[in-house]
Amino acid sequence: MTASDVKSEVSADEWALRVDLAACYRLVAHFGWDDLIFTHISGRLPGPDHHFLINPYGMTFDEITASSLVKIDLDGRKVMASPYEINPAGFTIHSAIHAAREDAKCVLHTHSLNGVAVSATTQGVLPVSQQSIFVLSSLGYHAYEGVALNEEEKPRLVRDLGDKNLLMLRNHGLLAVGASVADAFVYMYFFEAACTIQLRAQATGSELVMIDPRIVAGAQAMAKQVTRGVGSALAWPALLRKLDRLDASYRT
């Protein structure tokens, strides 16, 4: 099925989500957060059917296009003809969160080196940067239970995320949830930045200066004010313009 075939078969809303989600995959690759063909970013389609878009298994993130994304149901089964398959096991984490959180329109999961490194420390994210206070204002932790294949782990994932936007998967990686693809990406950007800054600061061997807990407590309100909806209004359009300059094929 060609890109024009897919576009002609789906609604305008679905095509817009496909473009945003493909862009998100490309941006994750651009910033170096991808892990070969592994990890996933899922997007919930509008409507009551609980259908989702996810990457074709086997493609690197810099290959993903709007038309190559696979439409699936909550059980990971294809609901639209596609020449591509998905990794059903990889949808375990995503399906748990999508099912429990109606506001989780996008779930973004990474195995980035900096994220996994911080997830393996007992302290987790420390309040040592401006980026970290936005992370700490909406952060949960989930203990490692092995490769996420077990359906029995789902309730614990949901419990540990709660109503937060960010989850650190111990010894595993990072996860961001957003009301849009744009929001999930910007949350993950802050999460990744906080982890990278923390590791660099710790590498100096100097005593770290911790941010006052009262500032951390007020960070969520500050984030909304500064980012105007966590990046949807300003950062995301700018990021799409960047991608268009680099390679606009994600739109096909």
C-alpha cells in the first residue's frame, strides 16, 4: 500500500496524527535516544474504538513515515491492512497505560544510555538543574521485572505511573505520557536533559548543589506557563520545521 493509498483511506485527523507520530520517531533518532529498532512510541487515534498507531517492527526510527505506521487495537492486532508487522510484546507497556489513562494520547518509551544510567542509581533524578525540577514535578518510578512481556506487570506499571507524565523504569529506561505527541516529546526532552546534566555534574566529582524543595514543588505551574502547553504551541512547530529542512520524507 502506497503513502497516497493510506492517506486516502484514513480521516484527516488520523493522517495528522500519523505525521506527528512519524515526526516524533525521526526526532528521537535525531537526538540519539533510539536503540536500533527497539522501543516504541504509540499514538491513540480519536474515537471510541481504542485504535492506536505504532512503528513497523524492523524499521529504524529514522525510516518511519506517516504511511508506514501500523494501526492496531488494544491487544496489538492489526485493524488495517499493512505490509508491516509489529512486535506485540513491545506494546505491553503502552497498552497498559493507554487502557488506564484516557489522557494518554501518546506514550513514548526510550532505552537511552543516559536515561538507563540514571535509572540504575538508587537516587534516581536529583534536583540539580532547571530541567530536573520540571521532571520531578511529575515523576514516578517502576521497579525492574525483566523484559516487559508479562501481562501481570501491567497493573503495577499503571500504579507506579499514577496520574504523572513521566516514569523512570528502573534498570530499563524512560517513559513519557502526553495529551498529544508534541507534549510527550517535550516531556521526554526535559527528562533526557535532566539525566544527561546530572551524569555530567556527577562526573566532575564535586559536591552537587541541590535546588530548594520549595522551587521543585512549584515547578509544574511554572512549566505550563513557560512552555505554553508543554511545547505544543511553540516548540513542536519549530521541531517540525527543523525536520522539514533535514528530511521531509516522514510526511509521506
